[in-house]
Amino acid sequence: MRILTILPIVILFPMLMMTKSVISQSACPGTATITYGGMTYNTVQIGTQCWMKENLNVGTRINVIQDQTNNQTIEKYCYNDLESNCDIYGGLYQWNEMMQYVTTPGTKGVCPPGWHIPTSGEWSSSSTLLGGTSVAGGKMKETGYSHWSTPNTGASNTSGFTALGGGFRTGTPQTKELLISGYFASSTLATSTNIWFVYLGYNMNDFSLLNSLFMNNGLSVRCLKDPGSSTATPTVTTTEATNIS
């Protein structure tokens, strides 16, 4: 009888540990934070993926009615043209601007060195790690109603990803759906004019990978760490010159 009591514990314990390793809300090993563009971002590990825990907020704000251009300056939109909204929800970026005018999936774009804009495949992998598209959205959304409208269906944030309802910039142009939706860009084109993106909604538990937005829409950016890269700041040691003639 004692053996029968112990065996289920031995069998289940590895399963519990496996779940914890995928959904741990832990910072990335060796890279708890990263400083970039004057801001410090937290990180979160999901399976083998290391994500920024906040939306990217880098660049100079321009008005929503303007298009972002290739002018050697990173440009961003802030919801309702308020910098304070960028401080909370991050910037919104048109696809060409976030990609820095290249079309290679997985490019660095506006992300810091050692990081990149995730591909549609990498986004898909994250939803698989979190249990599939029918539940992954809730596991990625911040809980409560500070940055999502009620009912914030299924929100548990068990992944630690802490997605916010930051809305998006339309092609009209205007900003819409604050607290209603989160639109997260991928670096993968669907057609010559459309991009793959992730949609999370206030009234759904789903993780939706869609291809229906145009490149001129403004979306949130989450940077993903390059596999095997190091974000440690290099140090340089010098010694005083001697025997100078």
C-alpha cells in the first residue's frame, strides 16, 4: 500500500515541472532587464523564447495623420497623439518603419541589438507553448481592468507576457480600440500589402494570428531575443602607455 501511494507522486512531479518551465512568469536567465533608447524593459521567458515584457517605446513621436518615413529617425505614434499613452502602451509603428525598410522576416528593425521583430512562426510557437490558440490569449493578457475593458475574458497572465489593450493606428488615419484590442506586429508579410499580426481582444480568450491588416497600419511591437545572443554590455580595459620616445 505504501508503494501505491508513492508512485503517483513520482509520475506526476516531472509533469508539473514541465508545465512550470513553459509558464513560469520568470525573467530570462541572465537578462532580467535590458536598457534601450533611454528606457529599461523587463523580460519574460516562455519556453525557449525570451520576450520583452513591455511594448517597445522608442523613437520620436509624430502626429497620427502623418506617415512614418525613411528619414534616418525612428518615428512612432502615440494613441491620441499623447506621449503619456506611449509611456503606458508603447509606441505604434507602421510595418516599414518598424522593419527599418527591409523585408527579411526576423530582422532587428527598431529592436535593440541582439533582439528582433518576431516572425509569424515565432508568434505561432508561443501560442503552442501556452496551450494553443483557444486559450493562449488569456494567458498573455494582463489581468484586471486598468488596461483592458471589462469583461477581459479569460485574462490570467500566467505566461507573464502582460499584453495590454493598446489599440492601433488605422489607415484612415486615426487611433482606435484603446482598452479593446491589442495588435502585435510580426516581421512576416502575408501579401505585397498585408502583414501577419497577432490580435488579442477584451472579450475573448483566443490568440488570433491574422493577415488582414495593411502595412500602413500602426501596431505595437514586442521584441524577441535572438537565439544564442548575449545582451551583456561589453567592457573595455586599457592600460597606461609606457616607454614612449
